[in-house]
Amino acid sequence: MSTTVAPQKKGGFLAGTANYLDERVGVAGILKEFGRKVFPDHWSFMLGEVALYSFVVLLLSGTFLTFFFQPSMEFVIYDGVYGPLKGAEMSIAYASTLDISFEVRGGLLMRQVHHWSALLFVAAAGLHMLRVFFTGAFRKPREINWVVGFVLFVLGMAAGFTGYSLPDDLLSGNGLRIIDGMIKGIPVIGAYTSSLLFGGEFPGETIVARLYGLHILLVPALILVFIVIHLFMVVIHKHTHYSGPGRKDTNVVGYPLMPVYVAKAGGFFFIVFGVIMLIAATFTINPVWNYGGYDPSPVSAGTQPDWYIGFLDGALRLAPTHLEVHSGGVTWAWNILLPMIVGVGFLVVVALYPFLEAWVTGDKREHHVLDRPRNAPTRTAIGAAGVTFYAALWAGASTDLIATNFLMSMNNVLTSIQIILIVGPIIAYIITKRVCLSLQRKDREIALHGRETGRIIRMPHGEYIEVHEPLEAFEQYKLVDFKDYQPTLARPNAQGKITVRARIRAGLSRFYFEDRIAPVTQGEIDAAHHDHAPAVTAAPKKKAVTAAKKPAAKKPAAKKPAAK
């Protein structure tokens, strides 16, 4: 009788697969380095993940719709199951959209999943950019990644516009007519550009097919490319994290990508997917059967585009009328050109802001620790002013709905929003900056004296003093750990002249940092605790006395940012 010994397994299926690929492709080093990447665990970082996962849902649902949609503008007589439009003349594109909604199994659900995921993608990307802006995450070395994220936001708007224009219904046709009018408002080349885009006089017979090619091929491909670039830069750069003991610009505190973060990300993807499916199954969006096919004659209230295009439509509505100027045989329609300049200028300022702030501050250091919005009052105030400006333009796109629902005069609504557009950002800037400075002063008081306890003690000489509760190390570190920027002076160059560029930079620097609140130093903390020592010693509870006297001596972590 012979016995054989079974060979010992060196690893499981995954280990064997990894070894097989490494021996033939050599990806072990890349995967090892990528798997060790550390990602902080904070809820605000999920906004970018929501945008990414909603885009995945967008691709999946869009692939389903491409099997049934026909991008043709040839006219047919509708003979489908939807009774109110039976026998009506419409384009093949609109008829196929109705067929998807009423005759294809799961078609209406997929249409609504596609539309809701598109809205969520743009919304999450916008909120992610706001988080990056208000926390200063765009600073060196992430200026280029900010521009990449901005391009992704613009591409998301382009994908949305080319998408909701495909059904060729009344709503999408009105949107295309607005775009046609804006293009024709461009002097000299406007009419030629419109004819080239629409294949002749609006609406032509080719625009839907052209938008379809852009929507399913070019724009998604560009979005995928920029997402890859964005994630590649996130991996190359150390991830940002919020201030705290042990967290510096030279390290990252968090969980590794493998296996913790991957498991969390996988679960979060299915949560996002489930929420989108739930919303799509319960809330109707873009009911094209209510609008009918596109007809230039019926234009009614309530024909707004998707919310992320609303600020451009609002700019057109809020622009003053009668601004046409005739010069040299050319009509300059400033009531169209001015909104276009304002909208494009706003987007350009958003894209270039990191470079402007870096030039004003002269800060060339790498930043991986995020700012609290209150500790950058001018930047936060500028962001609040920008959000207010965007919201006013956004509200301007719904002037007709505001007027009809609240039984108000259209002219009064327009005038009110025009005033808000000019005055609102200024008021928002002033209020936000004052609030940030007040919060900084409050933090300074808490860091020096601790939190109020409401317990009053009497000193031996008769003075009444409130006993303050000392802060924990983490909380105190968060209050004192921020950079102290000082205004830059206009200095002469090598020729002994102060240039216009230097004067502008100095003026902007004063604008940013003239009203700053300096962070608390360790010396001030020690002095504050020394001043309060007699009062604390007289307190009836000796444990509170010990706790009140120790923080200054046991806070080496808070000493570093003050020294910097």
C-alpha cells in the first residue's frame, strides 16, 4: 500500500490570479503602491464618489436607451398605445421616445433613471467643487486638478443639454430655439454658425442626429478621459485631510485603499444606485407625452431647461432690453451678447481662481491640510458672493413660474431679481466675512480661556469669577492650527520702480488679509492659563483645577502650528 502526500497550496484563487498576471504583465508594483494609498474617512469626501457612481449609472441606463431610440427627424404618423397623441404628426425621434416610455418593458424606468442620474451627477460635481473651494483644497499642488474638475462640470452640462434635446418634444425644441437665437446674436458669424449647426434654417432635419452623436460618443468619451485624469492626480498627490493632532502637510491620516476603502466604496456605490432607482420609480421627470412634438408656435410658461443650465437662461431673461446697436451695417445685440459674456466670464473666473489666489498670497508651499472656511474669511465671502450671483441667475430662469404661481407681475419679478443680482452678492460678501471674523474671535476666546461652565466662584478678596472648562487636545489644536497670512507690500523692482502689477497685487493682498485674525500662540495660551490659575485653584473641585492647568504643558501638538 502506497501513500502519496498532497501538494501544499501556496495561496487561494486570488493569490494565484495575482501571481499569474504579475509574471506576465508585471503589475505587482503598481498594484502594491496603489493599494497602499491612504484615504481619510470624512463624509464630505463622499460628494466626489456620488458624482462618480452616478456617472456609472448614467452609462448603464444610457446604453439601454440606445437600443431603442431612433435619432431621426423624418415625420411619421403616431400609431402607438398613447391615446391622446394617436394620429398626430411627429418626428421619428419623438415617436421612438414615446415607444420607450409606454411599450418597451422597463423603458420608462430607464428613461427616468438616466435623467435623475444625470441631475445627480452634475449636482454632486458642483457640491464637490464647493467643498474643494471653501476648504482650500485647490491650492498647490492641485491647481491643475481643479481645472480638470471644472472641465468635468462643464462637460456634464454639455452632456445634459445634448441629452434632453434628443426627444424632439416641445420643451427640448424651445431650448434649441434659445440656443439658435444666442448663436445668431453673435455679430458677423452668427447666422453662418447657426446654418452650419442646424443644417440650414432652424430647426433643419439633422440637428437631432448630430446631438445624438455628441451625446453618446464624444461627450461621454471626454468625461471618461477627464475622470481618469482626475483620479490619476488624486492618486499621485497625497489626499487632503482636516486639521488635527498629528495631521500635517507631510502625511495623510486615514485608511488604506485595500481592503478597507474598497469595501466601503463598493457598498456606497450600491447605496447610490439604489437611491437613484427609488427616485426614478416614484417621481416622474420630463413627461414628454404632456408636451407633444415640437411646434414653434405654442410657447407657454414653464418651459425651463434642467436646473444646471438655468443660470444661462436666467442671464438672458434678466438682461435689459433695447440694447441693440447698429454700426457699420452690423447689428450688435447686446441684450444677447451681454448675458453670454457674463456667463462665460463667471465660468472663467471660477476656473482660474486657484491661480489668482496663489498669485495674491505668494504661497508656493504644498498644502495637504484643509482650511476651516472661517479661517479664510475673504475666500469664504467670495464663495458666498459667487453662490448668491449664481442663485440669482438661476432664479431668473423661473420668472414666469414665479409670476404665475404667486399671481405677481412679470415686470415686478424681473426687476426684483435684477436688483438681487447686483446687490445680493455684495450683501452676501459683507455678511459672510463678518460672520467668519466673529467665529474666529470666538474660537480665539475659547482657545485662551476654555469653555464657559456657568459655575461662579468667589475669590478670597471678594471677586466673582466664572470657572472655564479646559479644552481637549484635539479640539484646541483645531482652533489654533491655521496659517497667518499678512498683506504683501508693494516693493520696487531692480530698477527701483513700483510696477502696476506690484500695486495691484499689494491691493488685492490688503483686500484679502487686512482684517485677519491671528492664530493663538502657545505663549498666549500659557499666559491665559497662568492668569486664570488663582481662580481655578480656588475652585471647590480640585480635579477641574488640575485639568485647567495641564493643557498648556501637555500640548506639544498645538505648539507646532503656532510656530509656523
